[in-house]
Amino acid sequence: MSTVWNGIVHALGIAFSMTWQVTWSLILGFTLSAVVEALVRKSTIAALLPDDRPRSLATATGLGAASSSCSYAAVALARSLFRKGADLTAAMTFQFASTNLVIELGLVLGLLLGWQFTLAEFVGGPFMIVLLALIFRRFLTRRLREEAREQADKGLAGSMEGHAAMDMSVTGTGSFWRRLTSPDGLTSVSHNFVMEWAAVLRDIVIGLLVAGAAAAWIPDSFWQSLFFTDHPIAAELWGPIIGPVVAVAAFVCSIGNVPLAAVLWNGGISFGGVVSFIFADLIIVPIIVIYAKYYGRRVAAFLTATFYLTMVAAGYAVELVFGPLHLIPQGARNASVGDDGISWNYTTWLNVTFLLLAAALVLRFLRTGGRAMLSMMGGGPDDMEHHGEARTGTQGT
């Protein structure tokens, strides 16, 4: 019994240590995302994504990267944009970018794994988007698009759909700074900030707990056997294929999969395998089920197969590009998995600073009707839209 308890304490200690390492970067990322959402209406985003031309896809990528979401919220938001008139390919591009090309993911990757992995994210992500668009253009038939549109237009409201339907932007007149610092602007930022945390907190907590348990309880020999570490060529070929499979089995998505990626890297998975694993947050089983509900089973199967193929291809592409440039870390695997504990250093100072910022935003959220908004997350999209507009006094188009 004592051994079991010590193992649990060890796993929780690792999870807490990794949490402490990434706290400030998450707050910074979600604050920047909240600022963007406070100034850009979702109907405007949909209008900018009318087709699958390069300009629309580039716009979808940029706006998605600026509008970070948890995987579930991103999937719901993509459907909301699709229903508002966005092209399906552009909506899927936005969905991918809003979970895998966001600043907080890059920061957490850099903190736990190293800057090379952050760079790989921003190289492999656009490659995956281009390949995805090409596959969609070639194999996504008119019939499949019609099935997706018909299914997406059905009701099917849920908590993430209500969150996705909220529009708390402040458009009005005046400069960017004036709108942002106005009472409505500050309220909008605080509400977007807290609601994003409410949507993503479960994923982050689960991811950290899974990573802590994996680091504490699963021996390195298991990972080394799974990833063929004794056979370098086989390991490079196998890594991008098995990476998404591990992600599906772990049920971890969004930023929460980065701590587990650190455990996998130390366990011997290839560089490209880490990349494909990180990108695979959009094909875990619960999200595949959501695709079927949103777009129909045939379209869900098409999306899942396409996403998997492009994730694997992105892993190989990163390996092929980074290898000759000597950008793949060599030698001992030293990804941070909580072994260093907590000390009084720059991380602590940054955490204190950003926790104070988060506290200020939460306080404003509570003082401006935030509790009612949280209680409505399970309501229908129409209710959430009206509530969001009433909260922030939105204007414009």
C-alpha cells in the first residue's frame, strides 16, 4: 500500500512541476487570444473564408492561429463558421490552426522540449494545411460536401457549440487601443479569457496527469521497445506512424498533449513522431464521434483518414528538412518532465506576474455577469450569441 501511495505522490509531483513550468505561457497565450476575439467578430471570420483558394486558406490559418481554442471548442467553432457560410476546407484549416499553430502551444513546446520543436510546429503545420487542401480538392466530392452541409445545419446544440457561438467582440468605432481599453473592451477580454480557460482546463489537467503517470509508472524499456529505438532507421520510419496512434489511445488533446510528448521524446520516439503526435489532437476518439454528429459518418471517416495521412506526412517532412540542417536534437533526451522540481527562478517571477494578470481578468469577469455566462455554456447557440452581445454591448456587423 505504501508503494502504491508513493507512486501516486510521485506522479502528482511530476504533474504539478510541469504545470508550474508552463503556467505563465498559457496565461500569456490565452490573454492574446482573448484580445483578438474581443476585436474580431466570428461572422466576419466566416465571411473571409468563402472558398478553398490560397488566399482564403492563408486567412483561415492566420485567424485560427490568433484564435486559440481547445480541441473540442475548435471543432465546434469550425462547424459554426461552416454554418455561417465558410467553405469546409477553410473551416477545417481554421480548426487545425486554432489548436496547433497557436502561441501558447509554441511556448509550452519550447519550455518542455526545446525551441527545435516549436520551430517544427510552425514548419510542419503549414505543410499539413497545404497537403490537406490538396487532398480535399481532389477527393472531397460535391456529394460529401452536400452531406456535410445538410448535417451541419441540424440543431445538435451542446456546451462547446454554445461556447463557439458566443460573439463578445467590440467592433464600434475608434482605434484598436481605444476599443480594447474601453469598459466594453476590457469586459470582452476578461470574458473571452475565462471562457477559453473553462473550455480547455479539462484537457490541460488530464494531459498533465496522464504525463505525470506515464513518466512515473511506465518504464523507459516499454517506450524504447514501442518506438524501435535500437534500430535508428526503423525508428524514424515508425515514429510518425505510431505518434498519432498513441495520441488516439491517450485521449489527450489540445495543449494537454505536450507534457506527454515530452515523456515520449525521452522514451525514444523520433523527432517526426513527436510532431505527428502533437498534431493528432484532432483525431482522438471523442472528436471523431463529434465529426460524425456534425457532418455525418461518411464525412467523419473522410476527415479522420485525411487528417491522419497529413499528420504522418508532416512528421516525415519535418524529419527530412530538419535532419540535413542539423536541427534535430542529438544525444541524451532531456525534455523537462518535472524532474527538476520548483525553484525560485525566472519561471517563478513570470508565473507570479501572469497569475496576478489572470486574477484581475477573473475578477472583472465575475463583476460583469460572468457566472451567468458559465451557467449558459450548455445552452443553445442562439442563447449564447444573444448573451454575449448583451454582456459587451457589441455593435457593428
